Amino acid sequence: MCGIVGYVGFRSVADILLDGLEQLEYRGYDSSGIAVKCDNDIKVYKAVGKLKNLREELKSHVKEFEKSTMGIGHIRWATHGAPTVLNAHPHTCTHGNLVLVHNGIIENYKELRAELEKEGCVFKSQTDTEVAAHFIAKKYDETHDLTEAVRLASKEIEGAYALCVMHNDYKDTIVATKRNAPLLVGIGEGEYLIASDVPAIIKYTKKAMYLSENQIVTVTPDSMKLIDKDGNEVQPKIELLPWEPVALSKMGYKHFMLKEIHEQPDVIRNILVGKLHTAAEPVILDEVKLTKDTLKKLTRIQIIACGTSLHAAMVGKYLLETFCGIAVDVEASSEYIYRRTVTDEHTLVIGVSQSGETADTLTAIKQAKARGSHILIITNRPDSSMAREADSLLSVNAGIEVSVAATKSYIAQLMAFYLLALYMAEIKGSTDKSIIQSIKNELMILPQKIEQVLANTDEIQKCARKYSNTKDFIYIARGINLPTALEGALKLKEISYINATGYAAGELKHGPIAMLDDTMPVLSILMKGIVYDKLLSNSEEAKARNARMIALTNSNDPKLEDLFECIIRVPEVQEFLSPIIAVIPLQLIAYYIAEFLGKDVDQPRNLAKSVTVE
Ligand code: F6R
């Protein structure tokens, strides 16, 4: 997490840095800071909290930096040291001559710090980052060359980092490098921008270069030099970013989350374009680069992801196993990377990630790739680090998701799995054609059904208000909707901070039922299908313990009226497709509860949209 921006050119730098940081606010928002080169000095300004606090802080200093045309900026999500002004970036060396911003984690910072302190460096913060400032300054004192200092220091720094460095001896030079953290350079006329992500630079240029691992770039207003870790010059690979500057607007909605929930019907329509024409025609997925023959012979798939993407992966498992008859394992990326996994060239490995930058998933993907597996990436960011690792890239085109809580990207990931499962089933001939056609028919009319849910949220809002004062919340489901229960609970806890948990309903009586009493809401995801009756029995068991029962259902079964104190209805769809429609009211319940409670819906505490540290 954390976002970094750098600029050298001819424009007033503070505005560019602040604009850029605003675009990167999704990466963290607990403190921020900028460093700008003024006449003979580098000035550093920092503030705790949201970016608006830094803007406020800068107002009384405008005269000091208004002419400056070079600087670096940072927006932080704390890993080492609390969010305080001292821990906020930029960090400086003992004498303040070298200034840097960092995204990532320096793993050997304790050893380096002890060494540097012995040598007389004075540390001001508790961060791992400050070590880099002192260490690069030390190398600079030895070499009197900033690029060389960065290169030598990065050989000894362990961990993940994207660094942007300035030195007082240089009036117009920034040096940057990266390892396992994203960084790109925007190339303008007489100016260069450096940033963690495209939105921070796209307003100024579409011409850019992504740094590869361990490369070091040195920019001045009219030059850019790229070297590798051994100091050899490298030819930059310049590309045109397929992006338009977008004004991030809430379009009249109170929060981005609500806007993004309402965008979901169009997200489904978009992903179907060019892939599913009619129910009678096969699904077209040119993105999948495995030959038909290899696909037919596949016996094993592993899907790796985190958080909401992990829940989409769980639905994916259900679909791929059911329609394609292939064994699928789903695993949290953070668990996958520190054990011996049975992954080889015969395994298809699918990485799922909205951002395409999640550190754990990226590491897992790289490990699987090194073992020879074909890597299929499902992401909302075709320009991301994960996309660059992909053998097959399935871009879900959900559009920028601003709210930290993932909603439309989840729906888009689900859609990617439906298309993939149908595509593979058609190639393998592993599912009856009539079943495949009926699913395709329903997929095409799903957007209208979701629109019906979105058009009438009275019952959902009533239910949200009724339970907004609860401390705990349980979601139960079975089968293909177990991930829906987990996702509903995740949405609620992350934006309202209510302790919400999703359970496989059959597991309730093996322990969790002990928690039930007349204060506990239990939301049962009762979609018609093979587990409907079983789930109804599990709901009876919960009711018998006086739990406050809520149904999310597509059934008009009169029995429900007695069992549930609140019933939320969604249009009927076949069971296979129910995860898509069932999650919508759960996103809305979480949203309305958080909103009633006055929480910061789009930027909940302690979270960041892109988790680029392990
Ligand atoms: C929840 C949420 C997170 C992400 C997780 C993975 O609303 O947004 O749980 O799903 O951090 O992120 P990506 O999908 O970018 O890899």
C-alpha cells in the first residue's frame, strides 16, 4: 500500500503532487506528505489523516514553495509505526540533504538501523523507510552520485520497495527504483512524472514506462536514463497508456460505493460484449491462450486470491467443478506462498485480483509460474503487475472502483468465472448443452433482474435500519452461496465494523449455534435449489435458539413468514446464477447500516484498496 508520486519539470510542483496523491488515495489514507526543492533547500510538509489535512497544512506555506518545479509526495497506510507526523513520509537522512518516499516493506530494517545508528545516524521515526534514507545518504557520501548511491543501497536492502529519491545537491533530478512494488514513469515534454499508479499521471501524459524489477531510473526535466542493478544502461520500453483521464465523480450518489453498486448491471453487460452473443453460439474467450487440446486434458486447477476476490474464486470452483469436472483448489494467496504446493506444468493456476497488485497474490502467481504452470489472471487492471505475469489475461472491465469495499469488481469476477466455466465446458463437452444454453439465456437477462433489486430498496433499508445497532451478525448459506454469505459478512464488517461472520449453515450446529440468542441476527441466503430445504431446516434450528431471523430469498414459500422477522426478496433465477443476484442486497445492507451509523463508507478505517505489502 502507500502511494508515491514524483515530478520534475516546469509546472508548480505542489499542485501536481497533491493531485496525484488524491488519485492514489485508494492506496492508503492515514497520513501524507510532500518534499519540494526550493532554492537552496528541500522543504518537507506532512500531515496526519486524510489528504485534505495536508492541503490545509500547506496553505500557510504557499510562498515557500510556489515556484518549485521538483518534488516527491506520499500517501501512507501504516505498516511500521503509527500514523503520526514523524512517521509520515517523506523521510530524510540525519542532515536533511537526502529525502525519499517509499512504498513497500524493508525487511532487514532492524539490522540496517542498528548499523547506521552505530555510525552516528539520528533516527526520528519508527518506520522501516527511514533506514533507506540514511542508508542511501551513506552511499551518496561515498560516491557523490545519487543514482549510484541508490543502486548500491538497493543491493543490500531486502524486501519490497518502490522508492523516489531527491538530494539537495541536485536542483532538478529524481532517482527512483522498485522491487516487488509497482512504479511507472510518465514522459511529458520537458517533464517527467513518477507514480505508483496510472491515475496519478494520466492527466499530464499517456506516454509511460513501467519499471521492471531492480531497475533504476534517473530523470531531469529533459532526460531519462534507465539502468539495471549492475549499472548497465537499459533501453526503456515506452508505451502509450490505454487510459483516458477520468473525473472521478459520484454522479449524484452519496458515496462511491453506492454508485458502484448501481453500476453492476452495466458491468455485466460490458463483460458479455464480444464473448456471449446468443445462447446457441459458443462462448468466445480468445483471452484464454491454452490450446483446446490442453484444456481438454487439464486435470487440476488452483485459484489464488485474497478477500473479496477469494470469494469470487470460491464460486469459480463450484462452477468449474460442476460444469467441467475438473478438480479445483481455492486458496488464500497468503497461505499458498509459504508451503510446498503441488503445482506444476500440468496445473492451470488462476489468480484473481481487482487491483492486480495484491502482494500475496502476485508472489503466489510468480511462484506458480516458476513451477511451469500456465497463469490465467482475472483482473480489473490489465496494466497491473499481475497482468504482466499472465499467460492468459481475462480483463473484467468493471471500470475504476474507488470505494475501498469491492462491489462491482466482485460481480465482474463472478461473470469471468461463469464465462470461463461455460467456455471450458463447451470445449470439453462435459455438460449437457441444454443446461449451458439455459445458463447463457439467464446470464443475458441478469442485468434487468439486478435493476429490479436496485429500483426497490425499501425493504433492504428497513432491514438495515432495524439491525444497525447490533454488535454481531451471522450470515448462513450452503452450496454455491456459501461464498455469498462470506462476502456479505465481509462487506458488513469492513465498512460498519460490526463483527459479522459467514458460516456454512450445516456447520452451525458444530459450534457457532452456541452464540445464538435473541440479540443475534442470522441472515439466511435461501435461494431455490438443491440446498433450499436443508437451509430451511438450519434456519429453523437457529430460530429455535431465539435468533433474529432474516431471509434473503427468491421463494414465495408461505412457511417463511412465520420463520423470519424480515424477508428480502430478489427475482427468481436458477440456483447456478443465484450468487450474482443474492450479493446485491447484501452489499446494500452493509452500505445502509454503515451509512446509518455515520461511518466513512468509501474509506473505512485501517483499510486500503490496494494491498501491496505481504
Ligand atoms: C473487500 C476488499 C478486499 C480485496 C482484497 C484483494 O471489499 O476489497 O478484501 O478484495 O484486498 O484485493 P484484490 O482483489 O485487488 O487482489
